[in-house]
Amino acid sequence: MNGEESCMDSVFTELYKKYHQDVFQFLFYMVRSKEQAEDLVQEVYIRVLKSYSRFEGKSSEKTWLFSIARNVAIDHFRKQKGWKQRLLDKFDWSTAQVKDNQPLPDEIAMQREEVQGMFKSLDVCTVDQRAVIIMRYLHELSITETANALGWTESKVKTTQHRAIKVLKAQMESLFETEGYLDEQARVER
């Protein structure tokens, strides 16, 4: 039986088969480009091969892979000069007023168009905010799992998530207004 005693190759193949789609999806939403995400997935697995012997199983394989994927994404952004500045220039922060009576983060498992709107709006988030939103809502990691993947405290995850949701909601409201996303008719009929 070659279960857990199997060689590195089959462990790696297993990891790849099990999580390839999740890692690709995470990177795709982080960098917003299929081609770049495909390149970065390769980089993730190069790092996995180099560091698997140091993986101690303190977190799950999935959160460990996400932590590597996040580092790969951050390295990618560092190489892109002025990425943050372009973001700041593009987004009018003065419009980021969010009404507190709006649904809170845990209720953001919205209808399909709204989810699409949310991911369209990810451009206005910081890299950390984007990582938290993708892990929590796309991959449905718990606060604890997200904290493990990011190497943060749970309270930092909650604070970052809260700020990201505020920014996202403001952006989505303006997106819905300009692109006519809101289908109140459909909501009333349901």
C-alpha cells in the first residue's frame, strides 16, 4: 500500500489534482488575467516542490497552498511598478460611503449577477482585502483557515474583511447603477 508512505511524486500529483482548480481560481481573481494566472500556478507548484519537506501539517494542505499562492501573487504585484498608485488614481475614494443598514458580510452569498458584480469590483480592494474576500467567499474558508493561510490573527482577518466589504459595497452600488445590474423586479417576484 503506498498511501501516506508514497514518494514525493505521487504526493505532488495528488496535491495538484486535488487543488489545481482552487489555486488557479484564487490566482485568476487576484491578478484578473487567465494567462498570468496560468503562469503563476506553475510558480506555486515550483515553490510547493521546494518546500513540501518543510510542510508540518499545522494547517491543512489547502490553506498551505493558498498561503503560497498569495505570496506568489504579491511577488507578481511587486514586480508591476506603480500598481497600487494606478489603483488609487482609478478609484474615487471620496465616494466610498457605505450605509450601515446594508446586509453584513456573512449575508453576501448573493444572487449570481451580484456575485459577478462583486468580483468585478475586486479591482478597488487592496491585495490583502482581495485575498480575504476570495478565500472567505469564493473558497468558503473559515475565519480560522483564512488566518492560517495568511499567517494573520483572526481579528486581522475580520477587520480586513469588514473594510473590504465596505469598499466592495460602495463600488458595487455604483456599478449596479451605471451598468443596470440591479434587478429589483426579479427580487420582488421571488
